[in-house]
Amino acid sequence: MLSFFKRRSVEQRASESAVENNGSALAGAYRRHRAEDIVRFTALACEAFPDFAGRIECFGADWLGDQFATDRGLLVEGKPQVVLLEPGTGKALKIPADIDTFHADLLENEQDAVLAASFFQQWLHSGGVAPGYDQCVGYRKPLYLSGADDVSNLEVCDLDVYWTITAQLFAKVRKLPDGTRIEDVTIGE
């Protein structure tokens, strides 16, 4: 379930405000969670990725709705390492850094790998907008359900709703063998 960190694009500065709020080309690509929201976002992530329950604490999210969390089950020199939980792909990726190194180094120097920055720029150039704090740009049809990995398959949506639906979908497909064809997915009340 936990893959070693490898991801396509992304950016962010050591100080979260560089990407979150100022005039940077990647403004809106990353945000740190407010203190009062950490428990809620962690619970949503653990519902979708139950193997991490009791181990992680989400501290931020990127524009695609991916959650960044520290993982107490993955320590290096006594420091919890960062994991990236991707609702669009269904993958959990290990990032070789603690939270301080993540913010001070990776967000500055590994922008495509951490935040899918090139893809974010494609989204913006196609007429898309940077998501607000409680929003993300989610896949209309998740990649694990054969959705296309391009901007035509993206839409701005509520971050909580995206993760809630993702958790429900993961629960249904988690134990299916790779390659299982899934048809007629509907979302209703």
C-alpha cells in the first residue's frame, strides 16, 4: 500500500505562504491546514486509507486534494516522515523527509514531484482556477476507475465531499484484483 515517493509535478516554498497566498505562479497549489481542521482532515484520510489510522496526522493539502501527513509508524532518526495520500489515484506515497525538511527543502526544490506544479499550470492555462482553502481540483472519474489523467477530467469541488466520496469508493474497490472492470458507478443520496 505504501509506495516510495515518486510523483509527476508540483511546487511550493519553504514558507507555506509563498504558494498559498502571495502572487507566486503556484498560489493555491498548497495550503497548510488550520489547527482546528487537522483532526477533521486526518479522520477523512484515515477513512479512505484505514491502514494509517492511529499513525498519521494531516498537516496540509495540495490543489488536487492530496493530503500530506506525518506518519508516526515511519520514523527516521526519531522523526515521523511525511506521506502523501492521493484520493485520485488511491495511492499512498512515502516522502523521504520529515515535516521540517518537507517545508524547507522539498516544497522549494522538488515542486513538480511534490505538488504536480506542471499539471497545475496546465489546469490554470486551460481556464481552471486555483482552489480555495476548502476546495480541491479533483478527478471527475478517479484514475483507479480508468479516468483520464488530464485537465479535461478535473473539476473544482469541496475537499470534504471529495474525500468522503473517495473513502466510499475505496471501500468498494480496495479488495478487488488489479484489472477488475468496474462499470456503472453512480453517486446518489
